[in-house]
Amino acid sequence: MPTRRKPHLEPYEVFRQEKDGDPMRHGGSVMAPDPELALHYARELYGRRQESTRLWIVRRADIGVLDDPDWLQPPLDRSFKKPGGYVMREKLDQARARSGQAKRVAGAGRSKGPEGG
Amino acid sequence: MTLDHGLDPQVREGLEGLLLAMADDEFVIGYWDSEWTGIAPLLEEDVAMSSIAQDEIGHARAFYSLLGELNGRDPDAIAYDRPPDAFRHCRLVDHPRTDWAFTIARRYLYETADAVRLAALADSTFVPLAGLVAKIRREETYHLAHAEGWLRRLAEARPEGRTRLVAALRVLAPDAATVFTPLAGEPDLVAAGILERPSAALADEWRLGLQPLFDELRLPIPGPAADPSTGRTAHGDGFRWLWGEFTAVRNLDPVATW
């Protein structure tokens, strides 16, 4: 007779949609021994009160994780990749200084902060 | 205004040459790779390659700015107001964009060489350079991973991807090591601790580093530069065309304030 083994549980991440058209949002996680039971547990924890129209249940081990700061938060100025574009304030100030012009009051209201748009 | 940094005039001259060479390498490869915008093999790859190209031009901007602090010139003027013959980028990045396999082969050869060069500057006694290199190295780890992934993908894509990749490596082979073309003031830079080791030693280290992956994928490892004396001075018609492109807007009105 085979010996009883403790079931191997592993985490599944659950994403849920509250109503049609909404984005899928991370709801939490469940522990389960296989994908089928993960589906049942997710249903019980995140769907039994009709609070969800759709669930995605993903084995955590199948998720590609990227959290290396060298890839995500490199330390150089990258303001030119933002929709507002290059931070021009410094360059404009230098150009004004070269041409001997003071900063125009009319243009001041349009200047953007360092984060751009 | 220029910053003196207490540098001996000879060392300073060598340092300016080093900064110009690195800035021009990043600037020119950045412009070639930016040509994939809109026509890369996949939409997601289009975004990735365009972003990487922009990163390289950003690195060039940082090197031109540091150079500008030494020689008092405006970084934009250094980048855009020189004739093509005054550029000091290496032959490896002088070749036209060509096809996707060529771009990947070049990117991999360049990124690996650049990584060795940057490592040799990490502890530079010229502190502003060491600081900038520390930031740039962090960003280049992603560039290198991207290039390596594509190199492998193409090498294993038989027959067409591999055929094109091997053909590109053969075209680039005589010029690959020109990243390590010895600089005019190199002995002074090494003596002053600005550059850790001479270019020849860095080239050997780079070639050795290529070996594991190139052997695994059975790709040809490039030999020494065919003509080291013109490694940063001989520019082809392809580059002259590119120069015309990247200076076109500025030359519409060279004295305009942007």
C-alpha cells in the first residue's frame, strides 16, 4: 500500500474583473495542489459572492518576474522618453542669457515642470 | 567655462580624445539603430530597438557634455557641427544598418566590447568619468541581454537567420576590434590611472569573453582589426549619408535657438 504523502501545495495568483469591460486586477493568491483545484479555490475566495465576472488563475512559478533596478530604474536622465519630451528649461535659459533677453512673462505660464506632460 | 580638474595638459588631451571616441561610437550606433523605428520585425521589437537607440544617443549626450566641460564647447555643437571626417567613431559602427541580422551582429560585438571598455573606466581617477560610467554600465546590462537573446535566436534559426547572421559577422570581422583602436594619448591615460589598461589588453579580454557563446553557437570569432591605423578615421559613404541625415535639421538654420 502506498504511503500517504502530504499534497504538494503551491501558490497561484488570482486576477479578477469586477464587471465586463473592466481591466483584470490582481486580487490575491490561493494555495493549491494542482491547477484544477486552484480554479475551485479561486472561485470560492474571489467569486462566490458574485463580485467577479472573470478570474484568471496563474501558477506563480509561471510568471516572468522582472524587478532588476538596472533594467527598470536606470539612473540616467530619461526625461526625453516621457510624453512631455526633453526638459528644455536649462537650454532655454542658456539661450536667453546668450541673447541678453530676460524671461518673457507671457511665456512663463506655459513652461512645464521637470516631469513634462 | 571649462573645468580644469587639475589635469596635466597632455593627459587632458588624451582624455578629450577618449571622450570623443566613446561619444561618437554611441552617437553613430544610436543613429544607425534608430533607423529601425517603424520597420523592425515586430511591433514590440520596434519599440525596444528604438528605445535602445535612444539610450545610446543619451549616453553620447552625456559624454559630449563631459567633453564640453573640458574644452568649453557646446555639446550640440560637438555633435552636429563637425564635418564627417572629424568624427572619431570606430569602423565597427561605421557600416550601414543593413539587415536585422547585421544590426544584431553589430550590436552584440559592440555591446560586449563597450562593456569591457566601460569596466576599464569604472575606477578611473578622473572622477566625473567614473561616476558617469557607473550609471551607463547599469543601463548597458539590459542592452547586452537584449543583443545576446537575439544573437542566439538568429544563430539557431536555420537556415535563413543563421545564414544572414554568419554573413554579417564575416563582413564585420575585419572591423570588430576597432572599438579598441589605440588612442593617441593612451600611455598618458594609463599612467594617470584614467584608463585601467591599454586598448590592446582590453581587445584580448573582449575576444576571450566572446569565446564561450560563440563556441556554443559555432559562430566565427572576429580576429584583430584589419587596419588598426585607420580604425577611427576611415569613414565610408554609408556614414557620410547618415551624417547628412542627422545634421539635416540643424543645418536648415545653424544659428537658430532650439
